[in-house]
Amino acid sequence: MTTPVYENFINGHFLKNQSGDTFAVKNPATDEVIYYVEVADEFIQNAAIESAKQGFAAWSAMTPIERSRILLKAVSILRERNDELAKVEVLDTGKPWQEAECVDVETGADVIEYFAGLAPAQVGQQQMVGNDFYYTRKEPLGICAGIGAWNYPLQIACWKSGPALAAGNAVIFKPSEETPLGAIKLAEIFIEAGVPAGVFNVVQGAGEVGQWLTANPDIEKVSFTGEVGTGKKVMASAAGSLKDVTMELGGKSPLLVFDDADVSQAVSAAMLGNFYTQGEVCTNCTRIYVHKNVYQQFIDELKTRTEQNIIAGDPMDPEVNLGALISKKHQELVLSYIDKGISEGATLLTGGKALSPASAPNGYFVEPTIFVDCKDDMTIVKEEIFGPVMSVLVFDDEDDVIRRANDTHLGLAAGVFTKDIQRAHRVIHQLQAGICWINSYGNSPAEMPVGGYKQSGIGRENGIETLDHYTQTKSIYVGMSNIESPF
Ligand code: NAD
């Protein structure tokens, strides 16, 4: 069987590039090339802009109810094809089937459904000013670019296209070069649902294609998900044409476990927030601060459950709950952080090595790894690792742990475990993070706005306010009497 080659998706269909350049995509669990993708060359880039201009003209002229109806059709196709799409995500990312099957497609569909519902509810204002009055219209921005990371490829494409399309914009989406197929599947579904050709286009390639999107003057907005360093480059480039930006970037989020917490629940949260999607989740609580009175109990239970309950292997096996990291390069990076943790004096509680499970011997696996007795200045405590590596630290004073938790330039997420309701809110209100959980960790429903403080992001995704990030307000003043003029 020949290996498939996917073209860029422009103006409602696949379009061949002229350069003939392609790149290979590997299954992280097998190290095998599963398909090739054509790079968006200059011909494709120009075609994408022309296509999006036409798409925008057609889509923005439709009523919000019409757009909503079409998007809801796409939602039902996404749900019908859940298993087929979940499999695409497992093969591209290496994540376990047991996650993709119930999370990736589902949470993507939820967000499109949520914004489809809100589309007709967007209203302007009107106000009298003397006998005159003004009113406002919420108008779409035009062509919006989406640039995605590789950890939740389809979900990210849905989270960006849902509000953008609901508000009447056209989208040019560039998935990560590691995981390009999910966005293509979404593009096909939009067409099938009745979204006009040109409204959602997919261009393929690495940083240079992203760079073209961020610099192109016909694009009004860039919504980016990725690393902090890349986000800074995107924003600098977008400044050249004063584009609006949304930045969903990295984190090094703290979880605070107080001595009145339900320790088993806190262990569950710590494991979910470090080992789900083999640790490749932006909001992960990779710094766990545990009160000294429950520290030993916490790490004893954490070690036992990590060693007994985690099953690595072929991600398509429904029993497997720890998949492969995205690439060999990323596996090596994560292992190099583990070496740093050891050399800087952290105590390795469990894990620490590459894994070669019998059912997926060539995959890029890393053992679930826990460091205890960590210090605030260790590299593993300060830098985002984006793999299954947890750092546990001890504390004994509330104010001091808040100060330590906030001592970072990142501020994506934070969590608190305590049974004291006043402490829970008091502490959470002082933590410098955009996404917070009390006695919970990681849930991100469509209704809840998400985004980072400090260098973890700008703007929000999900929740009602996100529609404001995909619209602009036009104010219209209406004169009801003769103009008074000195001329
Ligand atoms: P990355 O920054 O390497 O790449 C992200 C995207 O940017 C890719 O599509 C890439 O091709 C593109 N890109 C690279 N250079 C570019 C440039 N100069 N201009 C424009 N685009 C460019 O990130 P990644 O490794 O794909 O993803 C992991 C990172 O994403 C982690 O830091 C993680 O925390 C973050 N992330 C954040 C969220 C969130 O919602 N806050 C969600 C998922 C992932």
C-alpha cells in the first residue's frame, strides 16, 4: 500500500502545491511514517488568501441563525465520526485511545456547539444622546489565522474555528507540522455541513508557513497556541500589520495541597495534571506544593498509585493510559530535564527513564517520573517540560507558599486542595493564574473562559467573552436634527 500524501485544503477542496515540497508525519508510538503532507508554498499561500476573501464575503453576508444552523450540522457530523477522528488523533499524537475516544472530539464539538448557539444572541447597543442617538454593531474582523500546537490538534482547530466562524469570520488554519490531519478532517466536515467554500482553509508546514500568516497584511487576527518563545515571535511579527492576537502559551502551574485536604483526591489531581496525555498538557500542575503535615502520606500514595496503575503501551489498546511523546526529539528533551533534576539534587521517587513497552517497542515513551524534595530554584521546577515529569515540594505557611507559587513569569493555571472554604477562595484569589481549580484539576468546559496571566497568554478562548475577541465594534451616530456649524 502506498503512503498517502495530503494536499493543502483551499476553497473547499484539496489543492496541489507547485513546489512539490512535502514533509513526513510519523506515528509516535511506532516511529513509522504514516503519511506525507504538501507544504503550503507561495502558490498555496496566495490561493488561501483569495479563497478566504471570497469565503468571508459569502459567510459574513449570512444571518447568524443561518451560520449557527450550519455549524450545528458540523457538530453532529463530528460526533457521528467520533471514533474515526479519535483514531486520527491517536495515530498522530501517540496519546491513548481511552482519552481521545471520550475527550478530543467531544470537547472540540462542544465548543463549536456553544458558539453556534451564541452566534444569533450577539447584540449591539443603542443609546440616546440628546435628540440624536448612536447604535453599535458587532462586526466580524475578516480573515483570521489559527496556528495550532500538536498536543490536542483537532480540539485546538475546533476551539479556534468555533468562535471565529460563529462571529462571521473566515479562517486560515495551520496545524502543527507534527499533527496535520485532524484539521483537514475538520475542513472536510465543515464543507459537508454546508459551510461555504473558502470559509475554513488549511495550510500546512512548519514555522515559516506560520510566519507568513503572522506577517500577511490581509489577515486581521492571529490566534496562536504554542510555546512562550514562539508566541513572542508571532506577536512581534503580527505587530507589523497591527493584527489582533490571542496567545495560548505554556505554563508551569502550581497545585497547593493543604493539610486539611482529601489527600487521595489531591493525589488523583496531581496524577491527572501530570500524566494525562503523557504530560503534554499546557495547564499541567507540574509544581506540587504539599503541606508538611501530609507530605509523607501524599508521596507514599502517589508512588504506589503511579507504580501500580499506569499502563504504557500501544495507544490504540483501550487498557493503555500512558501514550508515547510526540517525537524522538521531544523524548530526548524530556529525558534531558530528568537528568538535570537528578544532577541538581532532586530525589527521584519513581520513573526517570525511557520506556519500551512490549506492544509498542519503538515508541517515544518516558516513564511517569516523580521528583520529591524539590527546591524552588531547580530547573525542573522553573521550566516547562511538557512531559510526564512531576516536581513535589514541601511547605508549611500559607502566605509563603502563595509567594513561591507566584514566583514565575508564567501564569496559565493553578489549583488548591483544602476543605476550608474560606482558605480555598482566599488562596485562589491571590494566585496569579488565568485558569484555577478548587478541589479539582484540568476540566475545561466550553462555557468557561481559559487563558493565561503574565507570559502564559493574551486574550481568552471559550466562554462568552471570546466572541468579543473575534468581532469589532462599529459605532454609528445618527443625527436627528440640523447640524450646527460655524462654517
Ligand atoms: P510551538 O511553539 O513549537 O509550535 C506551535 C505552532 O507554531 C506550530 O504550528 C508551529 O509550526 C508554529 N510556529 C513555529 N514557529 C513559528 C513562527 N515563527 N511563526 C508562526 N508560527 C510558528 O509549540 P508546540 O511544541 O507545538 O506545542 C507545545 C507548547 O504549546 C507548550 O508550550 C504548551 O504549553 C503550549 N500549549 C498551550 C496551550 C494553551 O491553551 N495555553 C494549549 C496547548 C499547548
